[in-house]
Amino acid sequence: MNQEISPVLITGAAGFIGSALAIKLIKEKISVVGIDNINSYYDKNLKNKRLENINKVANYEKKIWKFYKVSLEDEENIEKVFLTNKPKVVINLAAQAGVRYSLDNPKSYIQSNLVGFANILEACRNHKVENLIYASSSSVYGGNKELPYKEISSVNHPISLYAATKKSNELMAHCYSYLYDIPITGLRFFTVYGPWGRPDMAPIIFAKAIINKEPINVFNFGKMKRDFTYVDDIVEGIYRCCYKPATPDEKFDYLNPNQSTSFAPHRVFNIGNSESIELLKFIEILENELNSKAIKIMKPLQPGDVIATEADTQLLQNWIQYYPKTPIEIGLKKFAKWFLDFYY
């Protein structure tokens, strides 16, 4: 059964979610082609360790795992990867991530998230890919105050360039889906955390500070809430989408359009834990797991930040029976164990 989607191409395969997904697929005996440019946005050693993990699971078997060091912006070499491997399913997770970094380095987001994504769309068109899944983000909801976020809500008011590029990805994907009849699914990720996570995100930033007895900045004076989603739950959702390509909505109402579906084979779904956790509660659980108290410095809200996120995942439940299984207490316990083993 599993061979019907082989090979699967994952962009951002040395990344947090990409590496976890590659391991999941390889364990399911699905051949995986990974690409990543191993850039210096954060610790290259962490990225290389993730690739080592994939190699070990694949037992260095080239028939089930291939890796190419390629940037999404490198159109010529992206084309070569597609031509050589002929992927049936493509999962685009590579992107310049981070809201705050986009305030100071906007051009990197234009190149990776827009030019790079356009190259992936072109390659999928030229090589008749059967199913494209791409990472969007909860940040597209921007200034939206209505919780939980629903896919039918407006996403026309982004408050960071990162969010604007993700909204742009959704529009670009819809056009390609319509024009070239490519089944494409966009997944709006909600604050993913877990072992092997990104060091620029709150869990590792907080954990390092707590262990080293250094102060941590708690923005909006602690009145922040996030829908923290454990990485294994995200991976399971992506995996299930591999087996269910997007289809046109036969009941699409042109006069009252549903923003999550289309007359084209393009769908957009929230993928989260469906529970918003206060940042101070998150820190408290982390303190308990690390057996150390945090030194908190309360600060005002930062530009580009939203006060609260929470995912309504009913549509994804209906589509692929997606049910996140990892409570925050269990997820942070696993994260803390990995963090101490890896860094200390």
C-alpha cells in the first residue's frame, strides 16, 4: 500500500518538522528524497545531527533515502532533483522562518518563501506531481481577534512579512492548482514544539535560560497564549494528507466563497492542538521538568507578535481524521528530556 506514494520529496528535510517527517515515512517503508540548503539561520550542527538521525533510520540505504544540498532559489538544481527522482508527492516545508527575523532581513523571506516556492510550483507542474502539500502558518491570521481561528476567517491583515509570504504562498498555490490541475493542500501550522526543535523558538530559548539561571523576556507582560502543537501530531497529519490529495469542492458557492476550499483541487487546513496555553503556564511546566526556576522579565508586546492563537481543526478532522494526541505536559516532558541529553 505504502509504495503508491513513493517517492516523496521533502524540502527542508534537515529542518525540525522535515526531519521528523522523513523518519516517519522511512519507517513506513516509503522512499524519501530530501533537499535542504543547510543555511546558517541557526546552528548547522543541529541540522546535521537531524540528517544523521535520518541516515541511521534509513540504514544509509540510497534506495529509500537520498539527500541533496540545494536551495529552493536554485531553479536549475531543483529541476535536476525532480527529473532524477520523479516524486509522486512533494511536501514543501523549506522556508525562511521566524517572525522577528523578518523585521530585519526581509529580502531573505522574498527569496526563499516567494521565489523558492514558485520554483517548487513550477517543478510540480512540469513533472506532473500527483500531490503537493505545503507549509502555511497560523501567522496568516494576523490581526484577527476571533478565537479559535477558523479557515473561513479573514487572513487579509498580516502583521509581519513572514505572515505575508505565507498568505502569498496560499494564493500562488491556488493559481497553480486551478491553471494546471495540481492537487495542492496548504497546512497552517500552529506553534510546533518537541525534540530536535528550532533554537530560535521559545522552548529552547526558555530552557537554556532556565538551566543557566539567566533571565527570560516574557512579552506582553505574560498575557500571551499559544496553541502549542507537538511535532509528532503535526507529522501524523502531514502523513495522512499524503494519502488524500486535495479535490475540488463540488458544493463550492461562487457567490459566498468558502476560503478553505475551491472550485480547484486546492484545500487549506489548520493543523494544531486545538488548545490555547498561557505562556506563563508553559514556562511553569518547563520549570518543573527542568527542576529549576525561571527568572522572568516582563516586557510589552513586540512588533509582529499576536497576543493569542488557537486552532479550530474540525475541517482537518473531517478530511483525514486528524486528532492530536499529545497533551502539553507529556510533550514538554519529552522535549525537556531531549534538551538535557542533547545540550547538557
